[in-house]
Amino acid sequence: MCTSFTYVNQDFYFGRNLDLDCGFGEEVVITPRQYPFLFRHKETIAHHYAMIGMATVIENTPLYAEAVNEKGLGMAGLQFSQNAVYFPYKEDQDNIASFEIIPWILSQCETVKQARQLLERINVLDIAFKESVPNSPLHWILADKDQSIVIESVQEGLKIYDNPFGVLTNNPPFDFHCLNMQQYLNLTKSYPENRLNKNIDLKPYAVGMGAIGLPGDASSVSRFVKTAFLKHNLYSDGTESDNVQQFFRVLQQVAMVKGSVMTAENKMDYTLYSCCINATKGIYYYTTHENSTIQKINIQDHNLAGTKLVQFPLNRQSVIF
């Protein structure tokens, strides 16, 4: 389970919570411009845009959970169980495996508009990276500073949705989330007025009552609504520090506390890490379950013209003063 959203205030920010019942060898990885991306059924891309994100590196291949490229385009894969459908090879399309989609798009595109042209030809291929690394059922949020879309490979084929909320969680499909948001038209950050009956003296007994009805559980539908409300109502003074702090505060509001959510297999689903990426500048900020201190890695501090992956094991050491 996961939650992702976008935010624009001076710069463009893109990030997510990744919720799972165990780690997957994740680390922050920079892929420089001349590191070759190999695809199972497409030509190798030897020269491309550099990118930074969270990945597990297997056989020297970065399998990104999310990333942004040096042009400010961001993409994240989120769990889409029960709905994701991948397909056999098709002759007339670009056959891209689910684990290849993020590098396929981010290596070549500067904007969502450009990415749409590639997406029109994509067939999400039903192959695993290797037998011991099975496919994950995913859908994807793709965004730049101007727009956001959702990409879902379902039984009917590849669907692409405009995403005016700039938010994505998990299944049900995105069109359900859009319809569900219509139930929350009355939510407001404002101090509420008595609209029940002006002849009765009714007053709020506390602040925050304009958002009564805002969901607070950990389900994907509730996290979508809560994230959308908080994102579209948060205030930041526009500085880097305040933008990043506020971004993480939203993610904290929809994070899973370890022990509070159990899977069907009776395992604890919890927030492994949270990230906020300044996509404009290429700065990756993150926290982990063990360490709530915000860590920072700047893609510009490294050789983007290189040929080797740059890997950063996560700092999980908690310091309490």
C-alpha cells in the first residue's frame, strides 16, 4: 500500500509513502546519463536523462519504486492488486515490462506531454525480472510541474487518466477515486457556519470542525481523500525548508503506524519510508520507519555524465536528543 502526491510552490515537489510488510533492499540510487538501460524487448538506451529515486539494485539493474529525472519529470509505482493486468507480447506495440516502465519513460521524456506519446504505444508485458523476483501489480502516477496523470494496465488495456488532484493511492481504479471525491464537497478548512437552522444558536465547540467527515483510517480510498484535502489546503511560506517540512507533514498524516494495519497473511503493513523530491532541483529527501530525521541527497553533487550507478544505503540510525 502506498500514497503519493505532488506539490508546487516556487519549485515542483513529488513524493510518496511506501507501505509494505517488509523491506526490499531499497536504497537511493542515481542513474547517470551514460549508464545503459537494457530492456527485454526494446533497444538499449545508452544515453539518456539522469535520474534519482528509491530502488533495489539487482544484477546491477535499478528497479525503481519512484524517481525523478534531471528535467523535473517524476514517476512512482503504487500497489494495484486485484486490478493490474499485464499482457503477452504484441507485435505492433512497444512491449515494456512493468519493472521497466519508470526508466523507459524517465530516460526519454522531459514532460508529461512527451510521455503520453510513448504511452500510446506501450503494452505492459507480463514477464518478471527473474523467477525469484515476481511481478508486482502496479499502477503509476506521472507528473511534472504543470500536470499529472495516472497510468493503469487493466483487463481492457492501458488506461491514462488526467489527475487534477495530483494524488494517487491504491486500488480501486482511479476513476473510482474521482467519483468518490464527490462525496466530500462540503469539507472545508474554514471555521464552519451554522447552515442547519439560523434560528437555532449552534456554534462550533472547537476549531477544525469544517472538516468533520474527513476519513482517518488507513484504507486506500480514505488516504486518497485525506491526502487531497491536506495537499490542497496546506500553507507554506515558499522556502525550501518549509515546503519540504509541510510535504512530510502531509505524508505523516497518512502513514501507517507499525502494528495498526495487518495484511491478509497477518503481517504488519507499515510505512517503510517517506520521500519528498524537489524535482526542479533534483534533491531527494527521505525518512525511514526507524529514523524520522530528514536525510538529503542532491543529484547535482554527483557526476551525471558517468557510466556507473551511484548508490546510497539508507540511514536508519535514529538519534534522540
